[in-house]
Amino acid sequence: MSRLFRPASAAAWLLTGLLALLGAWPFETFAQTPSLALAQAWADSARANISRKQATDAQPYIDQSLAVFRAQDDLLDWLQLHRDIAKHYRDKEKNAEKALFWFQAAVQQRWRAPASEAEQNTWAGIQLGIGYTCLQLQGDFIRAREYYEAGRAMLQDTLRLENLYLAEVVLTPLGNIHARFRDYEKALYFLQQAKRICEQQQAWDKAALAANGIGMLYISKQEYPTATRWFRTGLALPQLSAGRRVMLTLNLGLSLLKEGDIDNALRLSTEARYLLEQQPEAFSNAERLDLGADLQDNLGNICEIRGEGLQAAGHFRACIALLTQKFGNPNRREIAQGYLELCELFATGKQPDSVLHYAQTALRCLLPQAGLAGNFAIPSRDLLYAEHTFFLIFEHKIDALVALAAQKPAAEPALLAHALETCDRLLETDAILRKEYSFDESKLYRQLHSRRHAETAQSAAWRLWQLNSQQKWLDRAFQYADQARERLLLESLQSQEYVSGGDAGALAQPLEQARQEIIRLREQVFESSLLPSGAPADTLQAQLYKAQLQFQFLLQTARPAAATGLPAPQFQPAAHLEQVLLPDQALIEYFVGETSVFIYLYGPAIRQGWRLPLPAGWVTTIQDLGRALTDDNLRFLEEDFALFGPNAGRLYDWLLAQPLALLPGTVKSLVLIPDGLLGTVPFEVLGPARASGSYRSFPYLLRRYAVSYAGSVQLLQEQTERARHTRRDLELFAGFAPDYAGRDTQGQAPSRTRAQLIREGRYFLPGAMQEVQEISALLQGKSFLGPAATVAEFHRQASKFRVLHLAMHAEVESRDPLFSKLLFQIPPPDHSAGTAADLSVNDLFQIHLPASLVVLSACNTGVGQLRLGEGILSLSRAFTQAGVPATIMSLWKAPDEATRTLMVAFYTHLKAGQRKDEALRLAKWQYLEQCAEDVSSPYYWAGFAGTGAVAPLFGR
């Protein structure tokens, strides 16, 4: 047990008095090492002197007792004395430097690892003590998180995550810290665990604190109704202290204000003010300052929404003054956020000079030693650290600089250059924060929130290019566009290859086991979410988070760089494109922003770009084109072409007409990098608008160019490099085609898609088996047909072949795209390999494939959930993440017979030495030239698209 500042024993005081009378402390007179009992008495005397702020008198007791503890190998008492002295300086004297000195002395001078449970817990307490000191006294969230995580890792073994102490002292603060980093999934896991444990122990105030943390998490995510629900949940807990009630009341008011409920927000703020003023004895001084600052912040926001700018500014300044009084130091993150409230206020009032001033003031709070004189100074990148407030400051600075550039034409170039420099710091901050995250959801959040600034940066670079015609500005704009996409996929490819490639050493097996556990739990969470009651999913979700944390810990232990993501990319367009573009290729990349569409063209001796206002009817045009291509009713009524022609023409004029007009005749192939909804468009069917015509005569892009697709230039470079290093010891071709016979015909199916296809009479795919047989014969490959086309067989065979061809049904799971799947043959119930019949995106995300090409001859394999900036989460993307450098995917339901014809032709041209993009173009062209008029719609031949590396599989 801790003996923090307990009264020294009578024997110790008697000994102290006696020696004082003798006028000296004769430690040197002992002939042998003093006993532990005497050392503990000295330690108590040290604590007593420290508590009376008599550090000089305490030091001899400290030195001698520590020396005895070390000599006697009494690590527990040695650690406890360090901890108790440090806690005194932290809690009583608010002296962070002295507190950290004593905590760190324990860390640095410890002579062995803790052995007993008591030693382990005390050692964990020291780690937590450092974290608490860094958090509360220094506002250093990075170091705080590091030590809190270390303490949690130690305590969860001894306290097993169900202990109230662990919930209060570790899980809640750790959850709040992760929420401040915007690492929401991890934060939610810790806070929910803390709340559950505190409620079980009826520690209502502590449970309320966790509920408040969850509510604040959702406020920062701008999910205000959910935040409101959590604050109400906290207020409904019994026996709350006045401090907790005021805190939750204020935050509930803030959440309601964000929802637009000004009257209730004001009512709650008034209620909180009454409690603070009428019951001052119920609050500590720190609570009064903290809650008073929150009250002023709420009142400022209310006044701002009412249009009372002067009063709002007064409240925000009062908030800053209270926080400065609380911390005794203006250089705190919390105070910087107060200045950001003023930035918001003056941005609403269209006063960019004031916004710039307060943003710079906030920046100085975070970096007081950086010497950031003037409003334009920004820190060097080496001074940045994982702090979301930097991101918010740079946001305001960028917007203010762009606004000032529009107001001051003479200073426009200089102001835009400052804006771009600030954009770089914002994106570098974004990259630093991403490295801290364990879960893709948190990284995706960062991507979505930095995307607006990618558009702003492009606009600024674009304007500078217009002003002085320097090519570097166009390249810079292109750089921002390309860096804003496919970052998750790039990171996943790197870590996936590392683990699956056997580079993880002794941790390879634990990593693989952790991956399999994640797969299993994801499936259980998804299945549980389909049940009427979602309650079982909560426990499973917690288990999944724990498994993901364990996997990230193992990965970081094996190779830290693999677990922390990519560094801020230094993308140079010309250099990168030289490595991926062939002499007859040109690249067109699109970026669809909130107000503009950016188009970049790079090809032989060509570097050009366009910025277009987002066209009216943009979304409707894309959707109508999709309907024209896939709606069976329109095709039956022969109304499809009337919808197809105008929309294909509009998109061609918007997206292709200007770039193609500049291309020389030597360019025969296009690499297209779409964005957003454009990922659903088959560009090869676009063509100049015509008032009349037919599908056979339409001037498709296909007639002039081979087309392939990529996620980004950086991803294409990665895929091209992988294609160059495909293993040469692999067999050439393996095709899989189930016959869906036997049990399937009786409706005994594990998939709602299977059952529906059976009912509709569309389950059997005779063309698929014939397709695989013909291609296998053509390439002298292997066929896995009917009963042999199982998931188990795929897993056994997939790593042996260069080309994998999967001709089967696919199911797109709209509720969770991780569970979109390929429907293999259902094995017999007594099959030794089990009864799994589906291969999901979730499964594919956990494996590595050495193949150089996967052809997904199935329906909708390129369809899935659209993630802005990250593309479409589809089966095709899953194979890319599994390491395959090129895929052929489908954009809609593939007609069986037409697909067979196309695929056989594709492989015929591939075998003749054509590149993948040209082989697919020739197959489509051949179909269009030879088909009957009633099956000439692009629905039959244009649904397949090639992504990634286009290099030929056979020498020419």
C-alpha cells in the first residue's frame, strides 16, 4: 500500500529528535546495512519533511532510505518513495518539473524489473503519474498518451480491465486523450469500457465523466444528436456531484446549440451559471475556473449565432482569461482553442485580418519558443507534432490568406504563396496525426476533413499558375490532387506485404493469429448487427477493438514504420510519371471538389490543366448515364439510347474534349484517375453528343484509345513496380467456376443473394464454366470447376498462379462493404475443409497474393461503398490490397453469354502479346463489330474495366 505523507512512526520521530540533540545525522557510523524497518522510518520522515516543504531537511532521509532499499533489493518501497515525493510536488505544489524529476528518477535508476504484483502496480502507477503530470500541468498530450498507454498495458494484466481504479485513472483519461487526437475508434473503446465498469461499481460521478467524454467525442465529430444523447445519459445517472452536473449541463447546452436549439442552450447555460454562483462551496478553485470558462464559451457561441459579435468576443476573451488564470501559463492548448473561437467569430464577420491575427496568436501558444513574429510566420516542419489544434489553426490561416488575396490584388501572389506554404504545414500535420492511428476509420476521418484544403491548395496553386505561367505551380496543384487520394490503400499495401512476406521474424505467427482473430470478430460483429437487438454487438465490438490494438502493437514491435503509416509524401509529378507511363500513353487525373472540377493532363511533351466550375446537373448526369446502361426496363422499352446519348455526350464535353484535343496522334492509350462518383463511369463509352444515332454508330472513346484506370499516380507506381517483380516460378493460369448444383438447387444457401437468384431462375451460369474451360485450354492452364471451385480450394491454389480468373456470382453488401463477397461452390456438409462458401472483402484484406492479374468475371465486382478520397470499397479494391498489381472488374451485372465472349477474346489478344488495356479494348471492339443490333448496348460489352499495371503478360 502507498504511505503517501502518513505521519512518521513514533520510533522514527524519537530517533530523529535524539540525533538532532547530538547535532548530527551520523549515517556513516553504521557498521552494517540498517534494517528495512529503519529505512522505512527514514522514508516516513522524508515524506513528513517534504509535506512541510522542508526539502533540505528531507534529503538525508531520502538518500539513506533509498540506499538501504536498493541494498536490500526492496524495489517496492524504493518505487513508492519516488512516487510519493513526485505526487507531492505535482498535487500540492503544482511543480511539474520537480514532479517529473522524481518520477523519471524512478524510471532511470530502477535496477531490475518489477517481479511481484505490488511492484508491477506501483511501477504502473509511476508511468501513469508521469502521464497525469504531462497532461494536467504541461498540456503535453503526446507524452501523456505514451505513459498512460504504458501504465494501461501493465495494469490490464493485474487488474484485468474490470477494476474501478483502472477505469477512473487510466481508461477515461486515455479515452479523452485519443479523442483529442481525433482517434475516435480507440477513444470510444476506452471510454465505453470505463463507463461500464464505473456503473457496475456504482461510481456514478466517474461514470458521468466517461459519458461526458463520449459526448465531447461526438461533438468533435459533429454528430450532435448522438452527443446530446450521451450528455443526457450522464445527467440521468444518480448521485452526481455539483461539478459533474454543471459540466454535463454546459456541454448539453453546447450540443443543443450546435443542433440549432438556441433557447434550450441559453436555458441550460443560465442553469449552470446559477449553480456556480449559488453553491460556490461545492466547487474547487480549479473547477470554478474551468466551468466558468466553459460557461463563457457557451455564451460566446450563443451571442455569435444571434449576430451579437461584440458581446460574443467579450465572452470568448473572458474564457481565455479564466483559462490563463487556471493554468498560470498562456502557452496551453486549451488557450489556443480559445483564440480559435475568436477566429471563427471574425471569419463569420468576414474580417480575415483579425482571423489571421488570432490564428497566429493561437499558434504562438503552442510554439512559444519558435519566434513566430508577425502574422505570416509559420513553423518549420520539424517543430510540428501530433496536435489537432495545429490543423485547426492552419485551416483558419489558409482561409484568411485566400480571402485577403481576393481583397488585395497587388499582394495576391505573395498571399497565395503564404497560403500554399501553410497548406503544406496543414497536410504535414495531417500526416503526423495519421501515423498515430490504429484504425482505418480514424484515418478516413482525417482524409475527409483535409480534402477541402486539398481543393483550396489546388485553387491557390492554379491561380499562381495563371498569374505567372510557371509550370511548377501546375505541378504543385497536381501534387495536391494526387496526394489527397488512396492513402489508406497505399499504407495497407505496405504493411500487408511486410507481414505476409515473412519479414516479421519471430512475430510472424502471432501476427497471423491476430489477423485471423480480427477476421473472425468482424464476421461476428456483422452477423450480430443483422439481429433485431444490437446488444450482443457491443461486447463483440469491444473484443474487435482489443484485437485490432493487439495487432497494431505486434506490427509496431516488429517494424515501427509499418504500423505508423506513410510519411508525408513528397510527390513529384514528372519524376513519378516517367516511371509509370509508356511512350504511347497519356494520363488524365480528376479531382472533384465542392465547387470545382480540376483536370490534369500529362503525356508526351504535354503538361496541362483545367479548372471548371462544378457543372449544373453533375450528379444527375452521372446517375442517368448509369440508368441508361443498366436499367432492364429502359432497355426493354428501347428508351435506353435516348437517355444514354445526351448524358454520355455531356460527360465527354465536360471531362474529355479539352484534354483529348491536345493529344498527339502517337498517344494510343489513356490512364484515367477518376474521383468520387466518376469511379462508377466507364469512360470508354463516352463520346461527343449527337442528336441521333445508335449504339453501333456512336463515337465511343473506345474507338480511339485503350483505357485503363488507377487510384492515384503513387498507387499506380506501386502497382507497376509489383508487376515488374512478379515471381517467375508461378504457374500461368487458374480459373474457378462453380456450377451451383446439388444442395444449392434446393435453396439450402448461406446467402440471401443465392436464395434470390434461385427464385428468379438466374442462379446457374453455364457460360461461366464454358468460359473457364476455353480460356484454360487457350493458355494451357488449370480449371477448378463445379465441386472443385470452393473457397478452400481457392485458398490452397491462389498463391501458385500468375493469373486468377473467377467466373461466378458476386454479392454487394450495402450494409457493410467489408462483407461483399464472391459466391464459390458450397461444399458438402461432411467436407473436411469446412462449409465456407463465400470469399469476402474482409477475407481478402487479410491475405497476400503473388498473382500479377486477377480477372473478376462476376457481377458488380467494382461496385461498393464510395469513400471520398479513397475510391470505392469493392471486391476489386480488395484484390489490390491483397497485393495484386492489376485487376479486371465489372461495373454492373455482367450478362453471362456476352461475358464469356468478351473474356475469351480478351485472353486471346493477351496471349498474342497485347498489353492488358489494349487486349480489353480489342475484345470490346470485336464484340461490338460482330454482335447483333439488339445486344449492341454498352450494357453487354462495356461493364468490364482494367485497373493498375497494363504491362503485357506475354512477350511480343
